[in-house]
Amino acid sequence: MGTVFPGPIRQNAYLVDDLDDSIGRWLHLGVGPWMVMPSYVQADSEYRGVATAPVVSIAFANSGDLQIELIHQEDDSPSIYKEFTDGGRTGFHHVAFWSDDFDDTVGRAQAAGWPVVHHGSGGGVAKFAYVDAGGFSSTVVEVMELNDVTRWMTNLVRRAAADWDGRDPVRSLG
């Protein structure tokens, strides 16, 4: 069996009830600064065959080369996030791989028998897909398209963490 996903895991993501409280807890661990996208509409999404546009607040920070993502869904739109929290859960949700060839990577995942359960284009910003890889690593595995915007953002977050002196721990991206 060949490798399905490209390169190393780039991100661990957590679903949280309270974004500010969760950021504070991670800051206490020394992880920061946090780049926050408040009330982001994931336009052009589909969850288990149903069109949806969940509203989420997202925060990103790096610990070394690993990006940490905190997600809080703000509405009741159907989504992979709501599915998780409706099951009474919060916490670790998914690992993510970043791909220069998004369509090929998602195709390899589907060929391995892992269905796409939630996908979208972020309103045209970047393609993303969550695949059900059988729950061996997390609830789902995310594939995110690497393009000019996502490269800029991931580099911004990584550089901020590398040079962080503890000041300005929460920064807005939106």
C-alpha cells in the first residue's frame, strides 16, 4: 500500500466550547501567538451530501513546525464539527495534511476507501476536505490545498511563533 497523504502531519485541530478560554490554556503552555479568524463563514461547503455554510471562529498557532488549530462553531449548520460536538465531545478532532496537488491527494484517499464527508472551497480561498480514514488517528483527516493564500497564512503563523517573545498573544486575521 502506497502513501496516501503527502509529507508529515502539519496540523492538530481541536474543537472547543470557548475559544478565548482555550487560547488562554494554550498560552499557559507557552504556545502562541494565536492568529484568530472570527466568525468565518465556510461558504461553498458540503457535509455528507448537504450544502452548508457553517460559521466558525478559528485560531492558529504553531509549536515548532506543528500548527495547532482551535475551532468553535457558532451556528447550527450541518458540519463535521457539529457532528462531533453533538456527540457530546470537545477536544482533539483531526490531523491535517497540506497538499500542492489537492485533487490527487483526495483521489488517493478515496481510492483507499476513505470517503469525503465534508468539503468546500472556503468561499474560493482554498479547497479543503475531511475524509473518514476509519478513526485510527482522529475522527477524520483533513486535506488542505496549498496555494498562495494558504502558504502565506501558514508561513505567517509559523514565523510569528518562531520569533514570539510573549507579547501580543492574540492577533486578528479578520
